[in-house]
Amino acid sequence: MSSSILLPALASAVALVFAGQLARQYLRRRRGHALAWALSLALFGLASAMVAVGVGTSWSSPVFGVYWIGGALLNVPLLAVGQLLLLDPRRAVLYWTLAGVCAAWSVLFTAMAGFDQAVLAAASAGNTIPLGSQVLGDMTAYKLVGPFNASFLIVVGGSIWSAVRTRRWRVLLIALGVTVAAAGSSAVGSGRDFLFSVLLAAGVSIMYVGFLAASRPSRRVPSPVAA
């Protein structure tokens, strides 16, 4: 198996394993942020699996569509929703509604988009990852990337706030992991597509350690009891 297939397959396995562990955490504790983060990591894993399929066989419209929804559009908003649910669980209905809107728009506008088949064919022939800007042009499915990825600021800001409030500095690894994963996405089209999978796997692993730190109950020093 060539590295162009092996690396994204390994990145997919890492993301899906961590998604499964977070899903089990949600089933044990029923805390919404764990579910949102599990869904986000599952999308990271699915997107990376589509990269393995695309570079290993060919980039069909369904393969690119799933990659685009999972890898470019929806995973960062779900990370942000998880951060909001951790910080402010009382507004869970609002945050899950926002997540549902993002999911509906991602699927709807990607399904409605007309993919440039020549670009997909060229990427298939070259065993590369096609650029969304070339496949989608100025369609809404591409324009959603900017506002959706702006939710990165919620993840970073929420991580910093959580770390300062709880003194658990490992929570900052969430922000670092998202940054590393985003750096992998920026490598697409640079001639170093292998970095997408390497940095995605590294970013997801770093995020997971931060997720564990954020989910751990705070330790509070008991107040002295008056004699």
C-alpha cells in the first residue's frame, strides 16, 4: 500500500478511535460536549477515509462531497458547539440547534453543487487532493467555508477561558490541536498533500488529550468548617 493511501487511512483510524472513546464517555456521563466532539472527530475520520479512497482509486462526486462536508465544513463548527456546551450547558438547545443548521446547510448546499468533473479527474490521475475552490468555484458550498471556519475562534477562546478558569493548562491543547489540523488542510494543493494526513492525525491526537483534560471534573478545595 502506497503512502498516499496509507497515511490518510491511518489518520482516519486515529480520528475514529478517539471519536469512539468520546462517544463512550458521552454514554457514561451524558454530557453534551463529549457527543459534539465525538461527532467532530468522526467527521475528521470520515474525511480522511475519503482522501484514501480518492487518491487510491478516484475522486467521484460522492467521495468529494463526503470529504467536503466532513473535512472542510462541519467539523470545526461541531468543535465550537462542544466548547460552548462545556462552558454553558444551560443553553444546550440553542447550541444543538445551531449545529443542526450548520449540518443541514453543509449537506444541502454540497448536494446541490455542481462539481467540476475535469478537476476531479485531474486529481484522480495525479493521486492528489482536489482544491475546493477549483471543484466548487463560487458556489455556496465553497462560500460556507469562511463563516463556518470562523467558529475556530470560539474553540480557541473557549479553550483559553477554560484553562484560566480551571487552572488545567492542558485544556489549551484543544486550541493547539485544532491549529495543527487546520495547518494540514492548508497543505492541500501545495504539492505536499501527505501533510494533510500527518498533521490531521497529530492534531486530532493533541485535541483528544485536551478533551480529556476539559472533561475532567474540577477539583475544588473544601471550605474550612468553623469549629
